Amino acid sequence: MKRITQFLVVAGVTLVFSSLATAQEFKIGFVNTDRIFREANSALTAQTKLQQEFSKREKDLTGQGDGLKGMSDKLERDAPTLTPSQLSTRQKQLAEQDRDFQRKRREFQEDLNARKNEELQAVLERANRVVKQVAEAEKYDLVLQEAVYINPKHDITDKVVKVLNAKP
């Protein structure tokens, strides 16, 4: 009976040490996609491209919004001197222009969001290819992009950003 107990203890210890050795061979990496979007040249180029593409429309909308604000302020100042029909007409005009402004603002946001998603998707696809290259080159078993907590020693974001920035 004593020999069986010793054998089980030795077998258990051997099993624990062999599982620890296997765990050490398992290589895990982590990539922070937010940092890639902030630091990779391709992401910065995409942001600049979007800014150039949408700056004119944004400026026009800002001007239209400022114009509406001015019209609203003028209507408030002039209201005491206007006849009821003049006041009603101006209020209707202002409300109509405000609806048009809100529609244009919504369309602008939708267009901007759609283009931003397109550009970021292209950056993410390229980044994923680079992550795969780095993982294969450095023999990672698993690379995560989302995690609640990650030990900084597993973060390979710097390596990925370097490779992304090195490629044209």
C-alpha cells in the first residue's frame, strides 16, 4: 500500500512538472488595435485623407449653423416690432431652414462614419496581416486583440506598428 501511495505521489508530481513545461512553451501575444489606429502611419494617413475629404462640407455646415444662429438672434431682437403675421412667417422660415440644416448634418455624419469605417477596416485588415506575419515569424501560438487584462510582457503592438510603418 505504501508503494502505491509513493507511486501516485511521484506520478502526480511528474504530471504537474510536465504540464508546467508545456505551459512555458505556449507563447501568447497581444495587440492593442486602438494604439495601431493612433500610431500606424497608414491610420494617420487615413485620418488625414478623411479630414481633407470632409473639411469643406464641415465648414459649409458650420457656416450654415452660424447663419441660423444669427437669424434666430435677429428674430428675437426684432420680434417686439414685427406684426404677428411677419413673426409667424419668419418663424416658419427659420424652422424650415433648421430642418434642412439638421438633415444635412445627419447626412454628413452618416457619410463621415461610413467612410471612416471603410478606411479603418482597410487599416485593420493590413494590421491583421502584419500580426499574422509577426506571430508566424516569432512562433506565437495565440495572439489576442481584445482582453480585459494583459501582462505588458505579452504586448507585441510595438513590433506590429514598426512593421506597418516600415512597409509602404
